[in-house]
Amino acid sequence: MRLCRPLAAVLGGLALTLTVAGSALAVDGSFLWVGPKGKAYAIDSPPDNRCLDMAQEARGARNATKKTLVVYSQKKCKGSQRRLAPGKSAPADARFASVIFNPR
């Protein structure tokens, strides 16, 4: 219980910071994927042209944004890549370690 409150405060502050700082550069829509134990995850209005590393297992990327994204097999947007146009999905078993939205 002691860990929950500080963790919630940090996550809330991070969410607020990302919302305020990234709103002008955000991609409209959501990015969805499947994580450990088949749990679904999503990022709403992800930041434009910024590489994001996945903290844990990620697969089955789905681009529900209005712009192209690229998922990579390695962190730091390196390794083999798969480009997903708006509305497209990677195969359910396709793993990835990082993603960039609306790459230049």
C-alpha cells in the first residue's frame, strides 16, 4: 500500500506532463498492442516522431492513429522494422521492442 500512492503520483504526473507537453505534437488516435499474459495496452494520442521503447514484452501492434508508425525489433528504434499505415495491424504474434509515430 505504501508503494501504491507514490507510484500513482509519479504516473499521474508523467501522464499530465506528456499530455501538456506533447499535445501540440501528438498523433490523433490510439496505438494498441498486447503485453505479457495477453493483456491489452494502448497509448492515446502518441507523440509525433519520437522513439518509444517498450518496457516489457510487446506484440500484435495495431495502428488506430491517423498517421503511419514503424515498430522495431530492438529498442532505440533499431533492428528490423515493420511499417503500419493508419488502420493496419501487425500479425498477432509479431513481437516488437520500440515504436516511432509519424517518422520523418
